[in-house]
Amino acid sequence: MITEAEEPSWKGAFSSFRYRDFRLLWSGAFLSNVGTWIHNTALLWYVKETTRSNSWVGAVNMATFFPVFLLVLWSGSLADRLDRRLLILITQTVMMSGALVLGICLHLGYGSMSVIIPVTAVMGIAFVFNFPAWRAMIPDLVPRELMLNGIALDAAQFNLARSVGPLLGATIIAVWNVQAAFYLNAASFTAVIGALLLMHTRIPATGKASGTGSHIMEGVRLAWRESWCRNLLVLLGTTSFFGISFLVLLPGLSRDVLMRGSSGYGALLSAIGLGAVVGAPSVTLLGRSFRENTIVKATALTGGLAMLALGMCRRFWLCLFLAFISGMSVLMMSATINNVLQARVDRQMRGRIMSLYILVFQGIYPLGGMFLGYFSDRVSVPSAILLGGGVCTFAALVVIVFPSLLRDTLHDSELS
């Protein structure tokens, strides 16, 4: 039997698939996330079409992700105390119910923002309690030496779904209607729920007797005390607020700037997802030759420059390419940061560290979406994209010019 080092590089990039439970969870999550992206594509397009406002698109997006900002530290503490698999099962069921309720409401003609925003917020709350437990569970399914590979491939299935889902979502909108997308999403949750029920790996709870507040503060103090952790989270938060949040501008970019309608919007989202899919095996392969801090710097700069170019671009095919580069860069940067954070803390701390990661990656994102959506309504969509790209590029240049900021951003095995 050959060892990891003897495998061909393409095979080594997919090494985590050798493990049954990882394959099972990856497949179920992929099918479920295809449904989620069909849902999200239909939802944001519906809001744009009915309100004609980028600010409303940002508001609905915020209803999905702002609960992350409010609750993720608590959910991270729970992920370190409770049975992670059971927690994920419960939250997946709540999100499935929310998608079904939205489909029924639109089918009956109750599709106002006063209905959409509360239901979307409930799904967002369930997502908050799902995500830290999910992220913290992935390293339990593969050996420690394959942690980066497992994390990258888990991110890849999400982004592969982001590549396929929007195209399917745009097709469903054109052929059927928005509520059909919501019904399909509800059905897709059965795939990941089934996968969780079939898993054999034991995922033990790692609860502690300390109170919730002190339990949370242990993770916060660790992140603040360790400069490598603090600087990574600041860079990720900046990229989230000004970079990742440009997703809320894509309906306006397609509809008002490129004149491509819902099909163009779906294609732009798919290009971002496809870029992330390519980035997943790429970051595993690059991790064998380059240090994590080098990968973070390079991908942060590439993503910022791609966004700047996208703000100036008016050719649809070139916008697709730039969206692809953006998706690849963000995946490679975020997966590398995720790996360093999880590798350098004990298993008992992973849920809380992942809650901080999610706070700055997903919790700040809706605030940035609201800001860029408002700015684009007052100025223009391209100007908002240029602003975001400029800030992301500047942040990348800061960590490049001052290498000491990320000097200790290394996997624990590389530390002397």
C-alpha cells in the first residue's frame, strides 16, 4: 500500500476521500448546498425584481447572516460542549422547514418583505448554530496530517454547489418560478440529514464545567493574545466586509450594468463557485511548497486586484473570468486561515475558534453587503465594487510590506 508521500500529486489533492464518513458527509452536503444556492439565487433575484433596490437585496442578505454577528460566539461555545452531530441534525431540520415555509408563502401569494425577512432570519439563526459545529467536526473525520486537505475539500463542495446551484436556480426561475426553487431546497436537506445518520465516526462532546460566559471568553482571550491569530482574523474581516460582500451587487451588476438578466447573474455566481472549486485542490498542492503566510498574502492581493478589475469591466466574458479568479482567491485564503486556526489549537477549543472565524468571515459580510448596497444605490454598482476592491488590495499590500504581521501564521508542525 502506497503512502501519502508516494501518491501522485493529483491523487494526494483528494486524499481525504479515502475515508468513508468524509465521503458520505461530503456527498450529502454537496447535494444540500446545491439546493441552498438554488434557494439563495432565487431569493435575491426575487427581491431585486420586486423592490428594484440593491439596498433591499442587502437587507435580505443581512437577515440571513446578521444572526452570525449576534450569536456565533455562543454557538461556538455550544459546539465545544454538545454532541456536534446532533446539533447539526437539529439545525439542518430547522433550515429545511424554513425553505418549505417560504415556498408555501409565495405559492399562496404572501411574498412581501415582511414575510421573507423573518423566515430568512430564522433560517439564518439555525445556520449560526450549524456552522461552528460543522467546521469543528471536519478534522474529526480525517487524520491530522490531512486536515488542510479535508478543510479545503469541504470548502470545495460548498463552492462546487455554488457553481452548479445558481445556474440551476436561474433555469428554475425562467422555466417554473421562485417558489419551486424553495421547495427543491427543502427537499435537498434530506441528503445531508441522511448522511449524518449513516456516519460511523464517533464525534464526542468536549464540554467543560465553566459557565458560558467564561467558556466564550477563553476563546476570545486566546485570539487576542496570540498575534498570529489576531492578525489573520483582522485580514479576513477586512476581506469579508469589503470583498466577499460584493456578492449582493451581482444582481445589479448583471441587470443594470451588463444587461444580462437572471441568467447573467447565475453565471457570475457560478464562475465564483467554479473558481473556489479549482482553488480547493490548488491550495492543498501549494501547501506542500509554500508556507501558509505566503499563500495568504498572495491570494489576498490577487482577490483585491480581481475585484478592482471587475469594477472597471464591461465585457461579460471577462467579468466571468474575474469572478472566477475572485472565487479561487477567497477560497484559498479562507481555507488556509481555517487550517492554521484549527491546527494550532486543541480540539476542545476548535468550536470557539471557529466561531470567531465565522464571526469575521460570515458575520461581518452582511454589514459590508448593506454598506456596499447603500453606496451603489447612491453612486453606482461599479463604484461600489471599485471601493471594495481598493480596500482589499490595500489590506493585502499592508501585510506584504510589513511581513512581521503574518510571520507566525504557520501550521504548528512548521514552528520551531
